[in-house]
Amino acid sequence: MFHKNKSYPNQLLQQAKKSAFIKNVGILLTGSFFAQLIVFLLSPIYSRLYTPDDFGKFSTIIAFVSIIATGANLRYCNAMMLPKERNKAHQLFLIAVLSSGMVAFLTFLILAIMTKDIIYRIFTMNISWGYFAYICIAIFVIAVGETTSFWLARNKQYVFMSSLKVFSSIGNAVIKLSCGFFGLALNGLLASQFVGVLITPLLFFRKTAKRIPPLLKGISWRELSRTAKEYANYPFFMLPQTVLSTFSNQMPFMLIAAFYSAGDAGQYFIAYSLIKLPVEMFVQSTQKVSLQKMSEISILRGGELRMFLLKSTALLALIGSLPLLVLILFGPYLFSTVLGNDWEPAGQFSKILAPWFFMVLITPPSRVYYEIKMKQRLLAFFEIFSAVRILFFIPIVFHLEIRDALILNSTWGVCVEFSLFLTALVLSKRNPLSKWPNAVNS
């Protein structure tokens, strides 16, 4: 129990100092911080080397790549965290990599047989075979990169994961600056994105080149098939919800470009990216550590899950409150001052997006709770509920200004994330609370 002379916030801070969860998140956030520091320091240069139209066209291609890449590994990467047997985790790793290659190849075939009219409707511009190849290779690289990050998280190699974030950011920045100075516009943005995502799997396989082949040696197709069936919940339930989540987040870029203009899509892309990148890295770091910690708690101290959920969410809310207020109060001024007067609309969009991203920031423990308790179907419902807003967004854009359409889009996102957290909290109430003071410790 808490000491009577200590308030709850003080007790929370004292436990946070001793928490392995906080320590591991801190390691990953260190890399994320420096990676994002590079992006933010160079953003004023990027905004003057590339136009809103460049970023708008880039956003439509990357949105398509992201939607497909999210599901390319069939989400077997998430399952890698659960097996006690290392051999089974290795099988899941191989399944994820093989499925990524198959999905990328199928995407190329589908794009190749599409007519020019369909391609234009998807990307709002004419693209050549070279872009088809780029799209499919990028899908494979991104999916494999995500799979390797879960491998590293399973083995608690948080320092290496943190360094990969920095190297990826540096690689992206070097190529983006070089191409920008030479006026390569869209191609420069695509090249920098590819180099950034390639670094993670490249350095991973370079480090583990001698260790992985022996681990995978002797694995048969029959074993892979059996393991794939054992963890079929991931492609059947987690895959749809993850793809739907990415779809609902990425489709606005394509819709804005189609119904408004590439310039508006570029403004939205900059606002979305500058908020999303730090939030996403924080969320990914928190989610990986939460998955490892909550898996351990579920096995050894099942009654402590509820309090871990409450405390970790409270800590995340505390961390996210200051950035939320800054964006709401000073977003337009910061964007126009730092990026240039042409980017003032992006600052307006950032105010609209801020509450939504705040809720995204604090819900990783809730999402992990659904996964640990095998509630993928319920989580899939929330993702479907979130994606439904796109169905309303399409007719809305015909009748509203872009700002009003984005307000409705962001409000919907806030409601979904809050409902997701509240439901997890209600479900976790069934667990005993006898050991809750130590739920975040060790």
C-alpha cells in the first residue's frame, strides 16, 4: 500500500524512477529524440527546397505504400513476442519475411495490369514502370524492417533499436538535402524515404548475418505451416485492424489531393508528419516495451495488468499534455515562422490534429492489453469504427472547406481512441488488484 504521507503523484514518480518499463522506453526514446531532432532542425531547409505540390504528390505514393506494407508481413511480427520457445519465434520471423516478399510481388503484378486511367485515379498523376518498381520494393523493405524491429524488441536489444532510428534519420536527411539542392523534387523525396527505411533491415542483417542462418536451419515447410496456423489470429484479426488503421490515417492524403489540390495535400502532409513522427516513434517504443512487460505480467502476476494499464496511460498523458497545449496555442505561428510564410496553412492543420494525436499517444498500453488478452476481434472493431470515417469524409469534402472536413476527421479519431481506452479499462476491472503498487516495477 502507499504510505499515508505520500501523495499518489509522488508515489507514481518514485516508481517510475525504478521502472524497467520507463528505462526501456527511455532508451528507445533517446534514439527517437535525436532522430526527430535531425528532422526538426532540417525542416526549415526542406520547406524551402521542396514545394507543397512536391510533398502532396509524394504523400499520395507513400500513402499507398504504407497501406500495403502494413499488412505485407500478415502481422506475424507481432506474434514473435509471445512464444516461450525461441525456435517458434524464428519460424514466425521467417513467415513474416516470406509473406512480405509475396505481397510485394503481387502488388507489382496488379499495378502492371491496371490501365492508365485507374492509376491516375489512385495517385492523381501519371506514373511510369519505374515508380511501380519503387512502390513494390519499398513495400518489401518497410515490412521486413518492421519485422526486424520486433525481433530486436523480443531480444531486448533496445540500444541497437535506438541507434537504428538515428542512422535512418541521418540517411534520409542526407539524400533529401542532396536531391533538394539539385532540384529533383518528387524523385528526391522518394529516394530519401527509401534510403531511410532501408537502413534498418540492412544494418540488422549485417549484424546478425552469421547468427540467423543457423537459427533458421532445419525449419521445414510443415513446421512453418503449423506455426502459421497456431498464430492465425494475427492475420485473421490483427491484420485487418492494422491495415484499416493505416488506411484511415493515410487515405486523407489521397483524398485531399483528389478533391482539393496537391498543394493542400502537401500542407496537410507536413502538419501530419511533423506531429506524427515524434508521436509514432514514441508510440512504437512504448508499445514494444508494453508488449514485453505486459506479457511478463500476464504470465507471472496476472492481477497487476489493470494497474499497469492505468499508470502507464497516466504517465503518457502527463508527457503529452505540454506538446498538446503548444500546438493548440502557437501552431500557426510556429509553422509560418520556422518553415516560411507559405506553410501557415500547415500550422492551422496542426491545431486540428493535436487532440487526436494526444489520444493516440496515450493508448498504446490499451492496445497491448487487447492483444495480451486475445481480444483482437474487439480491437478490430475499433479499427473498423475508425476507418468508417473515410466513408463520411468522401462526401463531406464536396460540401465543406478543407479545414471543416479535417475538424470532423480529427474529432472522430479522438472519440475512437477514447472509447478504445475506456473499454480496455472496463474489461481489466475483472482482474484482482491485490498487488497493484508494484505493477510498473522491475
